[in-house]
Amino acid sequence: MAKSLQITIPEDIVNRAQHLAEALSKPIEDILLEHLDTLTIDISQLPDDIQSELEALHYLSDDALWTIARDQMPNDEQQIAHALMTKNTQGTITPDERKRLEDYADRSDRLMLRKAEAATLLKQRGITFTQADFKSHHD
């Protein structure tokens, strides 16, 4: 069941959504709804250990949340994961390599969940930011 809600959307977001809608030949409403559908995760459906990890973030300082939001998988691990993905795509991956790739994917998924939750908490605390603010200081 759908509900009607009237909101004010900043002009820059409307412009980006409009450009994407035009590029995809879709109504802007569809673009915005598709994006909104990806914004939230029902953490109650995640495994207990991940739920606990995300809930613990609520007790961290803003500085700690910024650190998590900027966290990146180390470059050497990204390169290994990319090489394993290439082997998987080419069909040349071994069972041991597939297990390593699955481990990297799991770690990456957990990292992205932590980063998203940290950003959500920062926003809820009234902190404004842009995507550029989440670049790692190690870059």
C-alpha cells in the first residue's frame, strides 16, 4: 500500500534526478522512488552479529563515526579482490580462490553497512556533509 507524502527536495537533487530520468527515459518520480527504496536497511533482518555491530555505532562519538564513514578496504586487498573477480568472470578461479573472494565480498559488505550506518547517524545528529567528505584521509 502506498502513502502520499509531500516533501521539499533541494534543487541540486532535483536537477540530478531530472538528468538521470531523461537519460533513462523514465519519469523523475520513478528515479526518486527507486533511490529511496535503496536508502534503508531493516537491520532486524541482518544476522545478529551484524545487528549488534551496527547498533553499537549509536554510542560512538562523532569523531569515531567520521573515522568509520571514511574507512576504506586497503589498496592491496582491493587489488587482490579485483584479480579474484577477474578470474571468477573468466572461469579460471580455483575453489580456494573462490572462498577468498567470498571472504573479501563479506568484508566489503560489512564495511559498506558500517559506513552507511555511520553516515546516517551523523546526519541524524545534525551534521551536514557531501560525498567528498567521506574520502579517506589516506588518499
